[in-house]
Amino acid sequence: MPQGIGGRGAMARPGSAPRVGALTLTGKGLVKSSSAGALSSSQQQQGLPSPSLSNSSSKAFIKQTWRTSKASMSQTWHTPAEPSAEWWTPWRPAPAHLVNEWRAMSGTGKSAVMQARDTLENGGMQAYLSNCCLGDPGAALVSEVLRSCVNLRSINLKHNQIGDIGAVKLCDSMDGVSGLQSLCLSGNWIGDQGAGCVARLVEQHQDLRLTSLDHNRIGDLGARKLLAALVKNKRPGVEVVLANNPVKRLRPRALESLAPVAHAVERLSKVGVTLLTLLQIYTDGVADGTIKPRQTTTGEVVQTLLLPASRPALKSYSEALTPNNPKPMTQVIHAWDALFEDLVRAVARHACGKRNVEVLDPNHYTWELSPEWTSKSYFLDAFCVNQHWHVDVRAHGELSRFADHPRVELGDALCQIDRLDLVAHRIIDRGGRLLLVMDTENLSLTRIHCLHELHQALCDGLPIDVIFGSVRVLPGDQRSELVQGSKASINETRERILEWIGDGPGGVEAFNQKILQFVDDHVDREFNAVLDQFESKVY
């Protein structure tokens, strides 16, 4: 700190009147006092003239004194008033680019940040900063501290009014903290954006075991990102707590621990049904009369064939009867009330890559000589989802997928029918695709589950193939009320999905527009392909 002119070291605090020999520095400038005395030693060293000289010399003295005093005031008063004593200490609690954040913090927050930095720089492995009124400014300062703390193992930041901005900065700084094991951000103001950054930590950090995000402002989008990260993280014992957040997709009990939900998704993504199995079921059903060509729907096949066959094991058909099938590489979006023949034919066309498939008998040479086609595995919810979990068999004694009293409801930890978008991501992660089956009646666009599943895939940018049973343009009334007029097996399920859609970006209108644009593009492609095929036959 530069020396003042009065021989007392630094200048007095702003608001007092520092004295300069016989001159007093006030708000009106330099005023001569009645007790003029000799210059101090510091003044003499600076070569200042004596105040007892001539008027011209006095004026020169006053000007030079004022310049010196002004420079001293500039250096002193521009130093932050609080806490001036700690601002430029060697360990710099506020780096130059975070000065505004430091000034915005309370004394409690400043003290907590400095104490945490001191602890971590001295080899500490834990940081406890709960209830310190940090806010986003404090989170920015804490993130600066964490950038060099590679030994950090646990950090507690609960109840600090940290929002998305602070959460993003914290997560960015913890990317290099590879040994982090516990992260507590409970009781803050973190939303979906911040949850997405935390999800990145959950997925990538090899030692992170516990992430607490209860009592925040995370919605369905953030919860989905966290679930997807948990599914990709195959390490055992990883836990994410999301209780008391405004998540509608999961029930409160499921939010207490996302690990069982993620485990159910991972297990489900490995269940598949081969084309050979589909061909055999269709051919055998036609032979014994249980399946009537161009009449029997997929839902009827589930009730009459799949559920009874898998009832002893109370598992999905694929798990109960063909447990050794390979992992599916294609997830199929299809309507249960569409014809089962259309479904089998669409999968067969997709497997062999041909536009037309005439024979569905697995014993035909087309299929017997092509095991690379018949061995392809697909994820179809009718075969791969445990339908017994979604009907109360004990209470009703009825093996019906369309029962009004499911054993496992939407949002429960073990529910499978509302996790198909996450299953799709796991299939895509191993190089797979999605397949939309547009049956001859376009019924896939009348079922709310199909629409919701398709829309989510479009939003996520997943690769989707489309196979048409026949090309039909949607009528105008159906286009204007696409999802509003859609159906579901259980009305409560339909209402919940409509609520999810309404809360999404753009609401129902944006939802419909995105799907219609996708379908219209593929209808145009299919029309052009049909015309090209017709012209090639003519000429």
C-alpha cells in the first residue's frame, strides 16, 4: 500500500479527513489549517516545497500535493471495502475474473469458500459447505477451488440456493476430479439443465457412488437424462436420489432410488425375439386356426398365444420360451390392434432388405437358406415386455394386456411399458436402429404409446426406418387432432401421457407437427419408390 503524505502510512478511510501537514483534505479540496507546521520526513523525501514560500510556490505546492494525494486515494479507495484485509492475500479467494461473484456473496459464503479452499489445499479429501448461502456466485467460486483439487472424494453443497448456472459450473470443474465418490446437491434450485450436467458426471466418473439431488426443481427431462446415464454406467452400487422433485414420469417411491429403474431398463434392452420365432408363431397359428390371415390382430395373438405360454414363468414370452436369443438390434414401434400378419411381414422385409416378401413360412427355402436373416433379433414389446406385471392376474384371473387394474402401474420402479424410449437408446448405443411399422390402416398413428415413443425418438435424433403395409395419406380430421384423438388400453395411462406431452416444449401442437412432418416425408418417399418400381416393370 503506498504511503500517504501525512507521515502516518496509508491514507485514512474514505469519509475521514486526512491531514497533510498544514493542509486538510476534505470533500471541497485542500484547505489550509491554522496550525501550519514543517513538512514531514516523507514530504521532504518527495521534494515537496515548504508551505511558507511565496504565493506562486504555495500554489505549486498545493497542486503537487493534490496530485500525490489523488494517486494515493485511487490506489486505496479502489480496493474493495469488504474484506479489504483479505482480498489480495497469497491464495486469492477471488480470482480476477470472479470479482463480481465474490462481492455478491454474503460473509457466511465467503468464509465457507475460504475455509474449504484452505482445507483442500492442505490435502483434505472432503468439503462440507451445506447451508452457506452460496447461490450461483458461490458455486462459481467453489468450482474454481475444485479445479485443482484432484484428491477430492466427497463434497456436500446442500441447501445453498444453487441453480442451473451454478450446477453447470460445478460439474465442469469436477470433470477432472476423477476420484469423486459422493456428491450432495440436495435442497437447491437445480432444474433440468443442471441435472443434465450431473448426469454426465454419473455416466463418466468411475468412482462416483452416490449422487443426491432430492428437493430440487428437476422435471421429467432431467430425470430421463439421469436414468439414461445410470443405464450406461454398468458399475454396481451406483445410486442417484431424486426424491421430492416435480417429476411426473416416475412415482415418488421410484424417485427415492433410480438404480432399480435403471437396472430394469438395462435388463429389458437385452430381451429380443428373432424373425424365425415370429415366422414360426404365425405359420403354426395359421395351421391350427388360432391365427386367421388378414383378421387376427397382434393383441389377440398376445392374449391367445403369448400370455398363456409364458404364464407358468410369469415372464415375458421371449424370456420364458426363448431366453437365449441374441440382444435385439432393432426396436419396433407398432400397434397392437393392427394385423399380426402386417407386423410379421414388415419385420421380414426389414430383415432381408427387400420391398416385397410373399412367403412367411420358415420352412420355405427363402428363409432356410438365409439364417443371417432369420437370426436377426428385434425388440417388440408384445414379446419382450413382461405383460404379466401389467395385469393383476391374481385379482382378476384374466390374462389380458388390456386389464383396467395393472399390477405394476406407470411410474413404478418395475414398470417396463413406460421405459421404451430408454430401451431404444441402449439399442442405439450398440449400433442398432428403430423401425416404425405403418400397417395397412395406419393404426400406429392412432395409439398414444406409439406416438409418444416415435416423438421421443425424433427429438433425440435416433435413426428410424419406416416400412409401410400400404401407403395412405392421413385424413384431415386425424391430422388436426393426432395425439388428442389417440387411444390407449387404459384411459388413466392415456391421460398421464397427454399430461406429459402438454408439459413438453411446444405442447400438443409442436408434438403433432413433428410427427406429421416425419410421416409426410416418408409417405412421399414411399410413393416415389412405388412409382419407380411400377415404371421399371412397364418399361
